Amino acid sequence: MSNNTSSKGIWKVISASSVGTLIEWYDFYIFGSLAVVISTKFFPADNPVAAFLSTLATFAAGFVVRPFGALFFGRLGDLIGRKYTFMVTLLLMGGATFLIGCVPSYESIGVFAPILILLLRLLQGLALGGEYGGAATYVAEHSPEGQRGYWTSWIQTTATFGLFVSLVVILITRGSLTEEQFDTWGWRVPFWVSILMVAVSYLIRKKMHESPEFAKAKSEGKISKNPLKESFGNKLNFKFVLLALFGVAMGQGVVWYTGQFYAMSFIKTVMNIDAQQVDTLMGIALLMGTPFFVVFGWMSDKIGRKKIMLAGMLLAIVCYRPIYRIMYERTNVEHKKELLVSTKTDLSATAVAAGTDSLYTTVNTYSDGTVWTQKKTVHLDKDQKVIVAAGKPRIDNKISISIPSSDKWFLTFLVFIQVIFVTMVYGPIAAFLVEMFPVQIRYTSMSLPYHIGNGIFGGLLPAISTYLVTQSKDSGNSEFYLDGLWYPIIIAAVSFVIGLIYVKDKKPTNVINN
């Protein structure tokens, strides 16, 4: 792109596409970022671990349906155009997100609460399944040959930046309210805020034009009459779909979710670090790492997409266990010197419908500034007897560790390293997938492997890894906290081997014209 006019034009395309995509990712991530709080609102409180796992499973459900959204909206995008399709996905996502913030709690409407949340998550997943392929295809079809990696990498930043924005909105909301206010109703605010951003994005996207490649194909009568059949019924094209999935997208998906979502979940729920500190350090790490999407996208134009993506997978496979071991041990209070004179336990009572709960708060302070807080809630009935559920006393233990600045910055650095792995596998992938398929079936063909890789293999990661950690801890394994990493390591390793042997850079774009 040598002249200023074309450069200005592509920036308009990227801005319009990116704003909408960023907001859709923001909508999707709010749920994951608030998983710990949401688990107490929409699921039975009898078993906090089961409630949290149920929340993660509901979060994962949104990912599982993404391939169906890819098929439905991908077909629509190849039939009627890129622009109108991702206008629909934007409105669907925004509406579902706003309504999640309006659903009454489990205490108010019982089992209907998790059912409604699940249905709205499924709508979010369907919408996101159609969004990404449309945005990536739209930008790629405006990009000149030889620069697709660079220009499409700007779309790649929106996913991480969407998570960053979600964390910032949550931090601002938390900071503006008391802990009790946020826990009672403040957590709904980030869901409500999204509707304003969706309205702005809709107005921006409304002024966009159809992509020149699609418009040209349409004017020449070369639009596919049956994108699904041509994408998956043609053996050669279907082979490329499978290679894209198992050789690249599957590994990219697990590396992506480990470095961003599992890292956050791990620090909050396994390491028990204070939620606000975690949101802050995650936000800083994501902000520092985001420019590298563009760096690796640009590099992929020079040296090829495959080398960079496979290098990112290999680094993740080798480094995950050492990184997470260091993270865990760094803040493990067993290795810190406790100031015994500062240890104190307070008892308070909270009136509830069934009776009165006794809350025991124990605070331990350590020489490096770490503060360990345990809130043990003993649920009592009206006769002041401990309530028994499923044969066990209902006693909830919530541990929160506030770490000193040195530990926070060290964890930020370790998360940043994981984000670099993410940028290596994710930065070039949009251009890589676009170049594998011809224009008339591109939206459909690239969307499916991307969303299976990210939606199924990646989206299930938080729930599967948390389950593996829980099982390992219950069995008494001293390094239980590392067992959740086996899932991403194994999936990434399989993808690395397939990609190394079978995947080639830049497939021809006229595959099915035979």
C-alpha cells in the first residue's frame, strides 16, 4: 500500500471492524471475568466448588455452540455478504449480554436462573461464531497481497483488548462501590454498560461498504449457491478444513485460553489471590502484550505464518509447567515468615432466612507484606444448629491473599510471557486461514475450524483444567495445581506435530474450482 488514500481506506475498514469485534469479545469475556461472583448468584450455594464448576461449564457452553454460529452465519455471509451478517451478530451479542445483567438470582427464581443464563450464553456463542470470521474476512479482502498478516493482526488485538476493557470496567465498578454493593448488584453494571457500546458500534458499522472481493464475485455471478456443500462436501477443500483445525486452530485455541483465561482463573481460585489485584495484574500484562499481535502478524508476512505459530505452541508446551510452578510457589504462604503477633480472629453474625450464620474472620500478616484472610461461614438454623447438606455440615471457607507489590509485578511478568505465546499463535492465524480458502466459501470454510479450535478445544479448557486440579487436590497430590496444564499441553503437542508435518504456508485460493 504505497499511497495515502489506500492507507486511509484500510484504516477505516479496520477501525469499523475492530470496534464491533472488540465489543463482542468484551461482552463474551465479562461472564468469564466475573465467573467467581456469578457462581454465587445463579447456582445453588450448597457447594461452592460445584457452583463454580457449573459456572465454568456454562461459560464453556457459549464456546461449544460457536461452530454452529460459524456454520449458520458463515453460510449467510457467503450468500448475502460480510457487512450485513456481522451487523446481525453484533446486535444479537449485545442484547444477550445486556439481558444476562437483568436475570434474577437463584434465590429469587430458583432453577430458572441457571437455565436463562445458559440460554443467553448459547446466544452469545452463536453470535460470536459468526462475528470473527466475518471481521477477519472483511479486513483480509481489503488488504493488499503481501500485507494480509499485518493488517488482519489488528483484528487479532481486539480479543485480548476486549478482555482488557472488561477488566477495566470491572475494576472501575468495584472501585466505585463497596464490596457489599458490588456483590449484591454492582456486578450487573458491566453487563448493562455493553448496550451503550453496541449502539455506538452499530452506528459505525452501518456506514461500511461490502468488501471489494465479495462485491466483485457477486457482480460476476460467482457467489456460492451452497457454501456448506462446497466447503465440506468437496474432499480437497474439506482436507484443508481439517488441517486448519487440527494442525493450527486446535493448538492456538488452548494456548490462547491458557495464557489469558486459565491464568486468571488459576491465580484467583487456586492461588487465592485477591480478585482486584488479579484483575489489575492481568490488565497490565494484556496491555503490555497486545502490540505483539501486530508484530507477529507483520513478521508472518516476511517469514511465513506457520513458523511463528508452531514456535508459539512449542514454547507453551515446554514452559507452562515451570511458569505455573514458579507462580504458585512465589505466593505460597508456607514459604513466608508469619508475624504471629498480628494474627487475629473475629466473630460476627449475619441474619439470613434460615436462621443466623456465624462468620469467623481470621487475618494473618507476613513479614513481606502479604495478608492472608480466611472467612469461614458456619450456616446455622433458627435453633442455632449447624445446617447439614448432603450429609456434611454447611461450612464455607473463603481464602483471599493480598500480595505485596513485588509479588504482583513478578506475577504480571509471568502472565505477560504467556501472553507473548498467545500473540505468536494468534497474531498470524486470521491471514493464514483466509489464504487457505477461495472467496466464495471463505467465510464458511475459515470460520468452522477456527471456532471448533477455539470454541471446543479452547473454550472447554477452564472447566476441564479446573476439574483436573480439583480431583488432583482431593487425591492428595502435592503438585495438584499443575495437573490442569496437562490438557493444553497435550492438545498443543498434537497440533504441533500435525502442523509441522502436514501444514504448508499459503495454500492456493482457488481450491474448489474444479
